Amino acid sequence: GDEAARVKGMAGVGAVQGVAMVAGATVGGLLSSFGLLTPLLVVPILLLAGLALIVFRLRREPRHELIETPARVSPFDSRVWPFLLAGLGMFTALGFIQVITGFLVQDRLGLNAEATGLVTGGALLAAGLAMILAQAVIVPRSGWSPRTLLRIGAGIALVGFLLLIPDAGPVWLLTAILLIGLGLGIAVP
């Protein structure tokens, strides 16, 4: 398809990832109220249930068009590698924020382990909702090119990461995490 269709398709995939992030943050935060090891015990069960669902219920879509000789594109092609590098950075940033949020919440807000789990779940829920908003509403309606999405989204995420530097309280921290989710949600498609 054309570039606009690809951007919308990637935004749809990203929105599903945002929904998974929201669900994971919510379930993880709730499970942590039963003890910090509870999410670690439940996650493998959820993964097995997902695997069973894929194996037994996922149906294959029939192919309607077969491209005889698909174009080969090298990852080193100048049209491709900048986006691959940017994608690596965006997904690294997303993983980074998912890992450090709990530490930031506990250290900066002085919470006990159970409260940290709930607040961290809430913060990641907010980031996931911002990603869903970006990918389900902003990206499809903006009509921006991939390069523009990347520039605007990366700029917003950068502001969010810069806001994480000072220890300025819970509102500042939540605002930073929201901006990171929004920015990455715009940039990733």
C-alpha cells in the first residue's frame, strides 16, 4: 500500500501495543497489592494462556495476492536505516521507561513496596493511555508523513524525559511519563 496506509496500519499495531501496556500496568499494579512476587507468578500463566489461544484459536487469513518477486530492501539502504535506527531508539526508550518508573516512584515519593506497585501501575497506565490516544486518534487524523511523526513524537518524548530529571513531585513525574507515552505513541508508527 501507499505511505498513508502503512502509517495507519502501524498506528493500529501500536494502539494494540498501547492497550497491552495499559492492561499489563493495570493487572501488574493490582496484583502487586497481593505481594511483589504475585505478578511474577501470574505472568507465566498469562503467557501460557496467550500461547494456547494463538495455537488453538488463531486462524490464518488466506492470501489474495502473491507477489512473485518481492522487492528486496537492504537494512543499510539510506531510505531504511535511519528509520530502523530511530525505531531502535524509540523501543529502547519505551523499555527504559517501563523499567525505571517503579524505581523513580519509590525513590522520589518515598512509598512502601505495595504503594509503589499501585502508583507505578497507574503511571504506566497513563503512559499507555497516552500511546493509545496518539496511535488511535492523533496519528490517523494528522496525515503527517513518517518523518514528521518521528520528529514531533521524538520531540515530545524528549521533553518528557527531560522532565524526569528534576525531582519535583508526583504531578511533575506523572506529566513526564504521560508526555513520554504520547511522544512515543506519535513517533513509533
